[in-house]
Amino acid sequence: MINPISSRFKLIMGFKMQKAIKILLHPLAIALFCGCVSSDKITLNDLNTLKTDSKIIRLRDRAPLQFNEFINELSNVDVLVIGELHENKNHKAAEILLIETLATIKNLDVAFEMISSEKQPLIDKAYADTIPPENLLSAINWDKSWSVSHYGDIVKSAYKSANLKAANLSKNEINTIFAGAEPIKGDVSTTKGVKDKIKEGIELSHGKMDDKTLAAFIQIQQYKDRRMADVLNRANNSALLIAGSLHTFKDVGVPLHLIDFKTKKRVKVLILGSDDYEQGAIDSTKADYIWNFK
């Protein structure tokens, strides 16, 4: 039986932290670090233009979809997993557009890799105290290792239009895993093939490292994916996850953990595109949709 991870980990691996933990808060594949970094404010015109000046592809048959057609397909989806390149302005606009559109047609939970789970009580208190969106980041002690100028707008949109959910490990949990934690178990999410893909991504982005440190990096990636999957699986409403792309691919990340949870929810994966992806590099084995931008 697959169980969600908790804040307690058995210390059995017996090695100490070798690398700074901040680096783990970003995607592990080198291509996922690329993209247009921008803190520009998203305007209503940006959102309207995005509907016509971008292309959404359904990957199973390579069919192009208009934005409204895409939303219609998503109306029957229980969990939408969105893979982004961090701090890409187009991705920021797409995420805000999706949150605000989907929230008009169904009750929606929006989970973020950028918010660690121990902050959920602060989020719940913000709702209970009717904290205005402009004061939210202060109320939840936003982790400034994630750009406030970029993610602030997305998180405020989710808080205002939907139900904001924290979905990442805490730094204490990450430290515990680095110190040595029992590997998580799974039928499809923790196979050697999956771990090899994560290893490849880590080595592409961070270079070669000793075996113990590499094993810790892989474990943290897997624990993070399991936590995000658990939040999505337990959601009472339709759910949307925003996370770095490697966390979201169907062959390596959160979707595999949802399979191991034996979820009955209908899950789809959307990858937000970039010039950094080679033509055809994202196919139906990795995602259900890709959204490319001009």
C-alpha cells in the first residue's frame, strides 16, 4: 500500500548534507532552467492576447486546440498538472489565465511547488481572517528564494479565485532526507528507470557528484513529487498543480505517484512550452498537452 509521506522520516542512510538545499527547489534538467525571466506585470490585454497568439496542442493526436476548446476538455478533468519553466513571463500569464478561467466553471484547489506544506495553516488562517490578497505573502511568510515579483501575482490569483494549497516539503524535511531517510516505495514511481531519468537531469544541471549526495538529490526529488501527488489526491475539489516541468512529466514525476496512490481521479498533464524544448521533444509519453508561445 502506498502511503503519503509525513513530517517524520526514518534515519537509515547515515550521510550528512553536502549541498545547499535551495538548489533543490528548482527543476533538475538543464533545459528547465532556461526561459524568459521577467517580473513584468501581467495585464488584461496580455491575457486576452495569449488566447490568440499561442498554440495549444493535444499530444495524443497532435490536434491544435483553441483556448475555449481546451477549457472545455479540462472541464471533465479532476487534476491538471502544469509543468513550467520558472519565472517565464508567458508561463506566468498562462497560469493566471487558467486559474481564473477554470475557477469560473468549477470549485478549484491550486497547489504550488513554491509553497511548503507547513505553511498551509497560515493560508487557512489568511482565509479565516479575510486577509486581502495584497497582504497574503506577508501573512504566509513567503519564501523569497522564489521571486516575489514573479510568483506573487499567480499566488494572489489562486488565493482570490480558488483555494490556495501548499504542496512542497519543508526545509526541515529536506534536511532530514539529506541526513538520511528511508527511500519511499512505489510500484511505478520509484523504479530504477525513473530514478535514472532523475539522475540524468541532476547531472545535467549540477554536474557529477559523489554517489551519496546524488542519492540524496534523487530521494528529495521523489519525496517532493510524492508530497505534491498526495495534496492533489486528497483535494476535495478539482485540483491544479503548478511545478517545475521535471516534477510533472508523466514518465518521471507526480503523475506516477498518483498512479501509485491508485487514484480514481482523471489526471491530465500540461507542459508550458519554450524555445528550449526541441521540436517534438515533448510527446504523449510525457504530457497530454503542450502550450507553445510566440
